[in-house]
Amino acid sequence: MSAAGPRADVIDEHVAALSAALHGPARAKSRLIGEIRDGLMDTAAAHAADGVPRQRAARLAVREFGTVDDLVPSCQRELTIAQARHTARTVALTSPFLVACWYLAGSIDQGQAWQLPRTAQLVAVHLAGVATFAALFAAVALAATGTLARRLPTPRGLPLVVAWAGTTASGAMAGAALALVTAAALATDWPLLVCAGALAAASHAAVAASARACRHCARLPVT
């Protein structure tokens, strides 16, 4: 084994254990883990430059940084906020698609004899309103965890609120998709409604996954 081998093994094992204990957006988590690993390597190198054997230098670096249990709470809080921002951003970006669905639904022929398509339109309109409200809240959450966070602490409960806002928005999108597809079965302008339903379904899929991850992160212990 090379001289650098033991050092890398000790640090890599520590970093791998920390990574397994953390949950959050892949990109943010990768960046955080990379920064910690770089810090450990630099600290170990400093000890080695002072004449400490490399394996002991690595162990000293790990000890100075803290155990996995020591690091997880603060690291998880950072990732939880990152996940909340990811969910809020997803809601803010996908909700306009549901508004587009509202316009598409409103453009179909309303003089037809069937009442179910008209009812489905009304359902879609109300659900679009729910998603619009969620998008406005998402914009506020992005500000609270971004520019405002430099001056004011981020409320502890905000990630969970963002998660449930995302869940509400995804539910509205799923309901709108169902209503529009139902209307498409009876409407004369069914291609427009199918397109609207597809947009709503795609938006639901994107938001639901992010909101689920946010709920999980928000329930993890943090400092």
C-alpha cells in the first residue's frame, strides 16, 4: 500500500459514512461532501507536513472535524434548506403550466350539450387557482431562504411548510389532469384538453417527487 493509501482510506470511509447519513438534492449534497473531504485532506496534509505519520494525520483530521454524529445535524440543516429551495423552485416553475391548462380548457366549445366537460373545466380552473397560490408561496419561500436569509434566520418550520405546499400543488395538478382527461373524452376540441392534461400530469410528477423528498428532509433532526 502506498504512503497516501491509509490517509485516503480513513478519510474516504469517514466521508462515505457521512454521505450515507445525509439526505438532500444530489448536487448540493455532492458539493457539501466534496468541501468536507477537501477540508479533511488539507488538515491531514498539514499534520503530515509537521512530521505526523500519514495514517495518524488522517485520523487526527477526522477527529478534529468531528464524528459523523457530530457533523450530521448541521450538514443536514444545510441540505434541508437546499431541498426546500429546490421544491419551492419546482413549484414556482411548474405552476404556470397549470395556468396554461386553464387557458386551454377555457378555449373549448362551451355550447356543446355535454355538461361533464364544462364541470371539468370549472374543476381545472379552481385547481389552477390552488397551484397559483402555491407558486406565490414558493416565491416567498425562495426569498426567505435566499436573499433574506443573509439578514434573517430561516424559520425552522419553513422546509416542512414548503413540502406541504408542494404536496398541495402536486395534488391540484393531478386533479386538474384527471378533470381535463375526463373532459377530453366528451369534448369536440379534445386535442387541446389532452395537451392540457399532459401538461398538468407532467407538472404533478415533477412537484410530487420534490415535495416528497422535502417532507423527508424536513423531518430529520437538525441543529
